[in-house]
Amino acid sequence: MLSWLLIASPLAHGGRADVGGYFRIAARPDLQGGAGRLGYWNLYGRLMNEGSYGMIELRYDVLEPSGDAPWTNLHVRMEGGSITNADGQNGGLNAFRMSQVYIESGNVGIDNVTWRVGTLEYYFGYMGLYDMRPATLFAQTVGFSAAYRTDHIEFMVGGGDAGYGIRKERYSAIPTGGALLRVRVPNFEIGGGAEVLYEPGVAGSVNAPYQTPNIEYEDWVRGEVAERYIEDFPGLEDFFPDPEPRSALSWTAVGHLGFGGFGPLQWNNTFVRYGLAHPQTFTEELLVGDPVQIYVKDFTDQRRSLLIGNEMQLSVVPQRLDAAWGVLYGDQSDGDNSIIPSDDARWYASTVLRLQAYATPTVHFLAESSLAREQSKNGNAFREHADSIFANTDGRPDVRGLQNGDTDTRDTLQLKGGVVLNPLGPGIFARPSLRLLYGVQFSNVNNAFGNSFVESLEQYDDFDTVEQHAHHLVALEAEVWF
Amino acid sequence: MRALFALLLLAGCPKTVVLQAPVPTQVRVATVLESPTEGQLEERASARGAITAELQKRNFTPVPVEVHAPHHKRFEVLADGADGALLLLVESSARYSSQMNGRYRWTVDVQARLADPAQPDDAIEAKFTVPVHLLYSHQREADALVSAMPSIARRVGVLLDEWITSHQQ
């Protein structure tokens, strides 16, 4: 990947190339049967809950900015979550993707306006404790944008196509449009934006939105639509209902408020995102041995999500002790689904506090704690005990049950601490960072981390089960931006 | 625990012997921040602290000088009234690059020049680029310079060492 980037040398094109990027790598030997992450995901804080990652971005200046003169540059970014010997994919390039390619031009036609063609992803800010960007727009869009930027105002309109971003190899055009505005004055910033995605029905296209008529939601989630049809209409497999055309609409609205620069508060960011997810196209079942597509637009078009996040950075004792405190709340609802637990029907809340004390400018001590609750809206979703594999509907054994385990709530407490070496000096988010950490997680859920314990009744017969609610890890890790 | 204690002790120890100017020497220091599109900008006073420290620990006495002039006139302005003092001009140009997975990537191009006004042909110079990754969108050129300053000060220290070495012979 690096050699590919170096081909674009400044000498080759008479312009100027700049390569930046980000890498993190960790060794976390897990002696409790886990995969080297303290918990399931970064709701409990990113620290020790994320794996290795690599990213390289090339910026090539075709025309460098200079005064009011036109300028233009190319950005190419490759990234992925695998590094040799540090994860299951062992650094394979199939874990990487070309995530951003765009060309920007400024001062062409209108001063202070930047034209952009390519990938359009834009975010209002970042929650470093969670590694989340809640207020993001155009994440799946390739297209065109125009941004007017001054020191105090940023206004952008954009549009394009999210068809490949959402449907991938089952492409169907999804025209997208949106706009955002942010206003800055000293110590204060406010902004917001929205995007709308519309997928029209296209006669004859198998990838366009459709709904297979006369089928039940429960049969679909069980994967029994074809089976039910044959039961009802034996011998009539050639007359399985044709899908009916639909169109699909989804949207996202985001907001941001930032302030700081007074007292111990360095900065506080609040983000809000509310949106309607784009519906699925189809799933496949076997109808008397032959694959049949079950189109499900009507079953998946009421998935709404709300995400609210707040993160502040505090200088508690200047040059001696800094703190970062984050709060996250998410609420996801699925108007089509009231019968099976899923990630689209739950709420969660979390708080993370990190303290970093500076023994010297380059040797620091870190302590972090997080407390989180996740609750399913459609019944049990979690297993509390080693024998919970038998528990289903309302915690009872039920081979036809759609629930999972014996509780609808997962509570998680994590405590982490250790030594940090920061060659560039103090700062919670200063990088590079070399860390030796110990972390422990307590959860009401059994083995609440990525693991290779038994998951099915067949495995239960062959392997012992383990009940453990505490998970300990020691981590040696490094992180760098360059 | 012993290893941790040893680590802390080592962290507090000086890593190298710092070269010293043979006699206390005044250095007129100017740092200039500009943007490729907006020209010269105001910088934060705190940005100069690291360079001041590099000078002081080498037996130099920094004399801060404000320079507001076009690029080709800056050294001339700094030299005006030098009266035997050395001249150190650190020019930096900060430029926003892109949103990069949560951070705001900037590059700071730096040209640092150290000269004795009596021997302008012996000036020593360094040109380099420091990438910085700011956390917030409201942070601009002055923040980028503050963030880049540990690396800039390190390179200025190398310039000072070169000057000391060349004047010890």
C-alpha cells in the first residue's frame, strides 16, 4: 500500500504529495477464552475494546493554495482493521478498502467556495473516548458538493448517489441530497444538517425496492416464508407471488453544539443524530430446493434511531492532570418488529471517564472507568448463565422461541489503568502513545466479550460451559497519527 | 513494580548532554505564522515557549522580536538593531488538509534560519513539515502551530547545536 502511494511522488508530477495516516496495534493475550478485547464494543469506551487498525491518506496538490488563486488537490485514503499477528485476518489486504477518494478545488469561480467531487463524508466532530462520530452526513454518498467557508461560517450543499454505498454489488440508484451549516464565534460553535436518500422503483430491476406480497413478518424472521407457502399451496411452487414494486426513502438529521475555552473546560461537544434507516432489499430462502428472493421493503422501512452524545475535556490541574468525560445515549426502534430482539429495537446508555496524570511530560498514568446499560425492547437478548443456552421465551426453554437467553438487560462496568509513554508530551489525546494497561470488566451477562465458547446445543454436548462475569486483560498497545 | 519504578527514574533522567554556547549569547528570535491563503496571522505567545527553552538550555539568551513584514523582508527587519546578537527566524505556514477519522489533519511547513548578522553567508537553515491532528473543528492555524511546536523546537535545537559545534572549532 505504501509503495503504491509513493508512486505519486512530487517529482513525477511537478506538484506536491503529502502522506498522513493512523495506526494502532495491540497485544492482549486473553487467558479467559476471549479474542483480546475487554468487552463487546466501544459503548464501554474505545480503550481495550477495539482491535488493530491502519490508515494511510495521500494528498496530492495539483495546484497548491496561494492567496486568492485557484487551487486543487486529490485525496486518496485506504484503511482497514487488520495487522499481521494482531488479529484473525493477519493483515490480509481483504480487510482494507479505499474509503475516500475526492478532488477538491477552491477559488474557482467563487472566492472561499470549495468544490468537491468524489466521496462526500462529512462530520461535525468526534467523541474520542468512544471513537464515534455521531453527527456524520453523506457517509455513503459519492457525488458533488460546494462549501462556502470562512473563519465563522461553513455552509455546504451536496448531492450524489448512495446506491453503491448502501446496496454494494446489488446496486440500485439512490439519489441523495443534503445541506449543513455551522457557525463559529470565539468559544462557541453551533451547527446542523440533514440528508435525504430516495430510491425509486425501477421496472424490471431485481435490485430495486419491492415487497413480496401476502407473507407474514414472523415467517420472514424465522426464514420460513417458502416453507409456509408450500404448506399452504402444495405443488404450486411456480406460482410463488411476484414482488410488488415500491420506492424507498430514508433520511438523517444531525445537530452539534460546542463551547469551551474557559476555566478548566477545554472544550465540550454535544451531538445529536436522528434518522430513518434505508430499508433492506431482499433475503433468500429455498423453495423446493431452488433459491427464491423474499423482498422485504415493507418489513424494514420503519427503523428509526436516535443518538445523543456529549464529551468534554477538562484540565483539572494544568500540566498535571487532565480529564475527559463522555456520555452516550441511543434509542433504536423498529415499527415493523415487535417479536424478536434485534439491534434495531433497543436502547442503551453509557458514561466513560478518563483521567490522565503526568508524572513527567512524557510519562503518564491513565485511569478510565465506564458504566453502561443496554436494554432490548423485544424481550430477552442476553444469556446470564452457563446454562442459559436453554433459556428463551421469558427465560424458559422454547425451541420455537424468538428470544435469546434469560434477560433483556446487559449491564457492564469496566475499569482500566496503566502507564502511558507520550513522546510528544502531555495530553489525553496526544499521540503517539505507548501504553501498558490492565483492564477488568464486570457484566451480568455470562462471558460478555468476543469469545469462542459454545453457542449452540450441538456444541453444548461436546464442550464444557464456563460461567464468568469478570474479564481481565493486560494490554500492550501503541497508537500514532502522522 | 520494580520495573515500573525503574522506568519512572529513567524517564526523569536527561537523555543526552546538551551542547552549550561557549559564552552567554543573545539571540533575537522571531516566529512568524501564516496561512497560504490569508497571509500573516497572529500566533499565540505560548507557542514560542518551547523554542525559548531550547535556547536557554544552550546558554543563549532569547530576545523576542515581533516581525510583521513580507517573507523576503523578515530577516532584514529582524537584523535591524541586532548589535552583535544572533538572529533566529522561524517561519511557519499552517494549512488544513482533511477530516481524517475523527481528527482534523493540518500540515505546518517550517523554515528556520539561524545567522550571525556579521557573517550572513554562514547562515544555517532547515526546512521541514510537521503534521498535526487537531481534535476540534474550531481549532485553526494558531492551534496547529502550538501542536507542532514540540517538533519545531526539536529541529531548532538541532540548528543551535550545529551552530555551537561549528563555532567550537
